[in-house]
Amino acid sequence: MNTTAKNERLLVALDIDGTLCPDGTTDIPDVTRQSVADVVAAGHVVVLATGRSLVGVLPVAKALGLDGSWAVASNGAVTVRLDRTWPCGYRVESCQTLDVVPVLHLARRLCPGVRVAVEEVGWGYHASELFDPGEVNGRQIVVSDDDLTAEPAPRVILSAPNAAALLLEPVRSLGVTVNPASASWLDVTPPGLSKASSLDTVRQRLAVAPEHTVFVGDGVNDLEAMVWAARSFAMGHAPMLVQDTANHVTGTLAEHGAATVLRNLPAEDAPTRVAQAMTGAGS
């Protein structure tokens, strides 16, 4: 039963990979599923906010029973409402795109062997060569560079052994957003975009007060969301930069750190209770 007054409900934003489940999987522990269900049952809003494309978000949302909620995909480029009564199970509320041409041309010049994938929302990727199934979500089709640049897209993936060293700052100089997922992987999205910018749009649509926002994540693409949320929690295995940016640090993925946060919400003393739970000091 939803018992929380509308003006008191929380917007709880959750990263997926490394926060709810291991990277690239939908293996969500039962304790995490139940914790999400309990937060929703209390009348709060759980929003998935991830670097995954929409195709990779939908099975996670289904596994968590997040029907009627919202999701932010592709590092903020795509925002959807989830509703199983709709034909696809969702409706795209916002899809921000960038011009692929300058990104591709610069990447090819500086790193000739770079692999490129251009996202098509709800379907998969047009790619310069096939990526391993665990690397991207959805279907793939290999196309020419002309076809890769034919239409604006919400995200471009650049992958090469030294992609971050060779391409990170040059591509950023084009004015787009670049998130380094690893030394060999860059996600390129439209200018001025982040999980935080799209989450705040969702917050306003839902009329949730800024002080009632919570975020849990583990990656460098979560930094803006850590600052945006009134209460932010870094997973215990997150890089130190992420841990230092968050308000608090919870357990690792193996320790079900996200569930620890969720079990202690909502409460004004939630950060203290999370710390107690992690140290064994709490009841």
C-alpha cells in the first residue's frame, strides 16, 4: 500500500551496472529486488538511471516490477515512461541527439582502428564492426561510415585499446559530452547532458522536492548525479573519485550495498542508519 503523502515521497534514482547487478547482466539479487519493491510500496518513485541503452534497461525494469515509473538511459540522452499497457511497454518522453559526422571523422583521424557503434533507440546499434554481445544491448547491423553518420543519434560508442588517451579530450573539444567507461571505451552523448540533467527533468515532472532526491551509483558517469541528489551513496567498490563525491558510501555489490541503502529509506537519519548497518552497529 502506498502510504507516503505526495509532497513527502522520494525520487530514488538507481544506477544499474555495478549497483543493482554485475555489468551487462540482469542478475539482480533477491534482497535488492525486495528492497526496491518495498520502497515503491511505501509510495516513493524508483527511477533507473544508467549508461545502458533502452534495450538493456527494459529487462531490468521488468525484473524489478517498475511498471508506471520512469527510466533514464544512455547517460541521460533517452528518458522514457514505463507502462506495460503500452504497445512497447514504454513511451519515449525525451530523446536528445548529436551530429555523428564530426565525432566519427575526428575519431577516424586520430585513431584509425577505432570501433564505432551508433545507437538506435529501442532497437540496438549500427556499427562499423560487430561488438561482442556482452558489450552492447540489442541488435547490431554492420554498416558503412556513410550510414553511421546518416542520422543524428543519442549516443556514439568509440572503442579502441587506447581510446581514452587518444580521443577523450579531442572529442570533448567538439562540445559534446564524453564519458570514459574504461581506458578503451568512450560514450559520446549530446552537449550539456548527464544522468543528473535528465533526472532533474523527471523530478520536476513528478513534482518531487529537490531535498527528497536520492541516488545510488558506482561509476564516473554518476558524478553529476551524486552532486544533484540531496542524498547520494557510492557503492563500496566505486573509484575513490566517486566515493569522495558522494555524501556517503555503502557496501559493495557483493555486500548488497544498494539494498542496504534502500532498506533504510525513507528516514531523515538514513545516512546514519546506512553507516550503522555497514558496521554492524545498527539493530
